[in-house]
Amino acid sequence: MNVDRRMALVVSNKGRTKIYPYSELKKAKSAVKDEISGLAFTILFDAKQQSATVHASSGAVPPHFVAFLGDARAFFPDA
């Protein structure tokens, strides 16, 4: 079984989860703004460091972590 080993950022809030592949974050020309269950947040991607950080204007940063894209999709099939 081939698992997609590209990196992705996984963000959750109140039982909802979204997956942001690093390859898509890298394509963004600026910060990515989104919301999950009413919580607005911004994702900053550093292509040089290959890292992503999550910031929320409310100060309540949603739970997030980095995972392999294939594993994240398998664990969160509805994301």
C-alpha cells in the first residue's frame, strides 16, 4: 500500500477538521485565512523552513499538527 508521504497541516476545532497540504500552502502568495466552526485563523507557511504556523486573532489558536497527507486523510476521511 502506497501512502502519500507529502506533508500537511491538520487543523481542528469543535469536532471539525481541515487538512492543508504543504504543496498547496506553498502555492499561496500570502497567508492563508480560513475558519473552522466559527473560529477564524491564519496559516503562515515558511517555504524555506518547510513549516507552517497557525495564528488566531481571538488568541484561541485551534489544535493543529503536521502529518503525512495520506495518514491525515485516512484518519480524517471527512476533512
